[in-house]
Amino acid sequence: MPTDTNFEAIKERFRNADVDGKIDIYTSVQGLTVEQYKELLRMFPIKYLDKLEKAMS
């Protein structure tokens, strides 16, 4: 399956997930480009960025 198709599926899962689900997806998915990670980050609720940061450390 092409990477773009995989990323579209990941984006859809990310879009529909709650905050904890978004954090889980963001911190566990591998093989994305910097631009793809940025695209997910733009969809992340700003008020929970500290929670994402803690999960990444």
C-alpha cells in the first residue's frame, strides 16, 4: 500500500481519536516525514500540547 494511502488512514484515525488517542498515534506511528508529523500536529488541540510534550519525553 502506498505511503500516502497509509498516511491518509493515519490522519483519519488521528482526526477521530480523543486527546489520549491522538497522543498515542502521534508518539507510536513510525516512518512519517517531518511534514506529515507537522500536519498531524496542526490537528492537535493546542490546549493539550503540554500533555503531548510530556508523553514524548
